[in-house]
Amino acid sequence: MDGINFFTFAPILAGLLTGIIGIVFIKKDAAGEDVDKGFSKNYFRLPYRKRMIINLVAYPLIIVTFFIIYLSFDLSPLLSLIASLILLISFFTELIYNYKRWKKYERKG
């Protein structure tokens, strides 16, 4: 065993830290109004328009992360295809959902 590879440990650490930070912010800012102007640490307090913008900005970073993981591990082509499809489907599902909700609330005024 030649030690822990950084590329093996980094995604696991990033996932754990993201989960912990997300739980802390959800619990801390759970009650409150949507923040249309200004800044909110809690993703779930943002209006759907801002959520959609965040998704569009974050998607290229997700693709770069996926390629780093793909190059770091010896994944089979089938596993890579399945992971790519899951990534694309989840992104477009969230994007369409946020867009529809944004337009719905925009019509309500």
C-alpha cells in the first residue's frame, strides 16, 4: 500500500464537507422569507430565478470535477456513460424545475 492518493480522498472529503455545511446552513436559516435582492447563505431561501442562475454557473464546475474524477480512477466506459447520463439528467431536471417555478411565481406577481 503506497498511501492515500489525493485524488481518491479529495472527492470524499469535499462531499462530506459540503453535506455538513449544507445541513448547518439549512438549520440556521430555515425560517424566513425568500431573498430576491442581496445575499443568502441558504440555497433554499433563494428565489427560483437565482437558483437557476446558480445552477447554470455551477454546471461547468461540475463537469470539470467529473473529468478529474474520471481521469483519476480507472472507470469502465459503461460506468462513465451511466455517471454522465445521471449528471445530465439531474442537471436538466433541476434547471427545468427552477425555470418553471420562476415563471409561475413571476406571473403571480
